[in-house]
Amino acid sequence: MSKTTPATQALIKAGISFTLANYDYDPNAERVGLQAAEAMGVSPGEVFKTLMAELDGKPICAIVPSDEEINMKKLAAALGGKSAHMMKPADAERLTGYKVGGISPLGQRKPVPTALDEMAQLYDEIFLNGGQRGLQIRIKPDDLAKTLHCVVADLTR
């Protein structure tokens, strides 16, 4: 498995400190983030999933704890829109350059408005996808927010 992805390259270019964690990705897992947490032996609340959505017809990204469900109304409000819905997997792959199960909010083909759930601030460091299945980036939430210029808000139910 390569440890160099567009996500890790974006962090290196930005001068942000991070570490990597590998785990055995299970393509049959119902919830990839929960499977990643279990495989790495960490709390599911520390592992954040990247969700690609559309807000008033434009692409956006949400980063939420793997053990939580996103609230689309809260996401829309956080990014100043009216209506949000999940993006189709094929569209998310085409837009980001990553495969579903490996989508990172970092190093996407085209930067999009991004929101990070406020629960990230409960942890010194969080895990999020590193740009390929089975690769997680461990990073300080403030560094992630700064790198992505993202909104930090309550995004879950």
C-alpha cells in the first residue's frame, strides 16, 4: 500500500503534522468507518467519515464521526444553503479522484466547501481517510480545519 496519496501530499505541502495508520479494509463492511475503528482498536467517535453531498445543486463535503448519522438540514445551514442530499457514489468518485471507501476530504481534484462536525474538537487527534482504502490519517482537528478552510458546526442528528 502506498503511503503517498493526494491527501498526504496536500498535508505535506501545507506543512501540517500528521501520522498514518493502516488497517485491513473489508469491502463487505456495512459501515466502513466503524470497521476501520474496530480494525485499528480505537473509539468509533475518533474515526471520521468523509461524505460527499450536493447543496443546492453544488458539490460539498462533510466530515462526521463514523458512529453518527449526518443531518442534511444542519449541513445545509452550516454551509449557507437551503437543501442538501447525498451525492451518488459514481459522482463522488469522479469529482474527488478517490474510490468510495477511500475518499479523503484532503487532496480532492477540485476543492469544495467543507464542513467538519464539532465533535472533532473533543479529541486531541482524529482519524480520517487518507485517500485509499485501508489508510487513515491521524491529525489534529484544528489543523484539519485550517488546511481545508472548513466550517466547524453541529452536523449530526
